[in-house]
Amino acid sequence: MFAERRQSPRARFNRAGHIHHDLTGLRRCTIVDLSNGGARLCADDDLPPEFTLSIRSDDGERRKACRVVWRLEHEYGVRFLE
């Protein structure tokens, strides 16, 4: 079993998100879960090491600068850089 290393707990989110990157353009993803410090994403295409994630919720849209910290097939763990 893996030890929990997150600094803040994640909550299920399961909503569409958008990945913005200067070289690869705009891509769609699913934001599976979300915390104050990062998120778990699912995407069909490979993600760049750093990008901006658009998160849309009932409170509106916000953007977060992200860095990929792990990858498992089409799932990605990202840490927010802000």
C-alpha cells in the first residue's frame, strides 16, 4: 500500500477542464479530483510538463499554472504552482 503524501485532501470533482499551452494549444481533459495543491486529470493526449489548467465550477472559471508530478497511462497528477 502507498503512503499518503498529499498536503491537502482531494475531493471528487469529475468535470471537464481545458489545458492551455503555447506550443500544443488547447486540449480537453477530465478533472477527476481536486485539492488546494493539485489535481488528478485524465487526458487522451500526452500533457506537456507545465501548462495552465482551466477549472470551471458553479463559482465560475479559474486558471491554475500546473506541473505534472506523476503519470500512469492516461492519468496525470499535477501540482499547482501558485
